[in-house]
Amino acid sequence: METGLLHLHNLLRWVVLIAIVVAIVQLLLKKDALKASKVLLISAHSTLVLGLYQYFFGRVGFIFIKTMGMAEVMKDKLLRFWAVEHIFTMLIAIALITIGHIKYKKGGAPKTTLILYIIALIFIFAAIPWPFRGEIARPLYPGG
């Protein structure tokens, strides 16, 4: 089951990335971005739920802190990435996406939403274990 969840989590990552780029482009072109923002919000939160489940019940994440302690985890780049950096960076990104969506939906604040989405995109890019990231690297597609 864990492998299937990882695959789904990875697939939704691409949905989030595409949705945030589409929303940013629509906001830059001053088009109505509410639909794209909704897709982004739903896909980001779905990815979050899967990620939280994997973090607390999977083979990487909280299990490192639980078994080794925070001090040991923070000394190791790989353990620190999966136990601390990935989850907290993504939580911040999803919080920015949520705030941006709410602001846009309530008052149509496209500039604020645009800024929040761009910052969220930067956080997301920073927290993805891209294939070029050395020891924390993962393939673009699980099993790849």
C-alpha cells in the first residue's frame, strides 16, 4: 500500500506544479483564475493528506525522529530532509496557497495571490527531491 500512496503522492505533485503555473499565468494575464486556484487548492490539500500519512506511518519521516532522536536526525542531511525540511517547507507552501486562494476568492486580490503563489512555487521547488539533488534525490517518477 505504501508504494501506491507514494506513486499517487508523486503524481499529485505534478498536478500541483501544473496547477500553480496555470494559476500564476492567469493572474499575470489578468484573467479570472478562480477555477485554476480551486484546482490548485484541492490538489495541494490532497497531496498534503497523502504526505502526512506517509510522514507519520511510512518508512521515512517521523520514524527517524522517533527512533534516533532529533539531534541525530539534524546531523544527517538525508534524515533531516525527510524528517524536517520536506514536510515543513511543503506545509508553508500549502499555507501560502490556501491564503492566496482565500484572498482571491473573497476579495479578488490578484496581486497578493500572485505573490503568494510565486513564493509557494519557490518553496515547492526547493522541497522536491529532484533527481539532481545528490543523496536526497528521487527519480521524477517512482519506479523510474
